[in-house]
Amino acid sequence: MGIAIEIVKITIDSIPTELKNPTVKRIHLEIGKLAAVVPTSLQFCFEVVTKDTILEGAKLHIEEIPVWAKCKNCGYFWMATEPIFMCKKCDSGAVEIVSGQELDITGIEVDDNGDDSSDYLF
Ligand SMILES: [Zn+2]
């Protein structure tokens, strides 16, 4: 639930104040598989917290980022499928997680409900 509220806050802060009557249509997110976010439950929480706000009805477009790990010992680089991080090549525990922990808003689509009905993408 906290993440959904955070997304709502960031989105509202990102909307230019000159838009008179904005409606948020879609929010693009990048979520790493290690971020411990289940997309379907995030979508559900998002719908609950956006009720009666300008974000009501907005869709979440979630792109899942795979986990990439790199061994600091031998330099081996691989896509990890489970959260046990030992080098597959040399069994070293000196493994660095290169990606998979992100939770980023990469874009927000807003309809300003104005005459030209143009969309804004941030
Ligand atoms: Zn290694």
C-alpha cells in the first residue's frame, strides 16, 4: 500500500501546475524483480488509493526488470532467477546485484482536458 501512495504523491507533484483540469491516463513504471512488488497487488492498491482523486481510472504500465548479477571475483555476469547469489562459475559469494531492485516512474501520461485535447508525457 505504501508504494501505491508514494506513486500517487510523485505523480501529483510531477503534473505541471498550469494544467487546469488534468486527468492522469497512464503511469509507466519500471519495477525490478527484487523490489518485492507484485504487479497485480500494486494495481489493486493503486485503484484503492486513487479513488476520488485526479488519478482515478489511471492505468499502471509496469515493466519488470530482470535481476542481473555480477561476480566481483571472476567477473561472470548472469541473469539470476532466484534470490541466492553465489557465483555460478566460481562459487564466490562476492556477488553484486546490478539490476532488479529499481522502482522507477519512467513516464506519466496526462490529458489536460483542454480544447486541443493534447496529451502530456513526462
Ligand atoms: Zn565468480
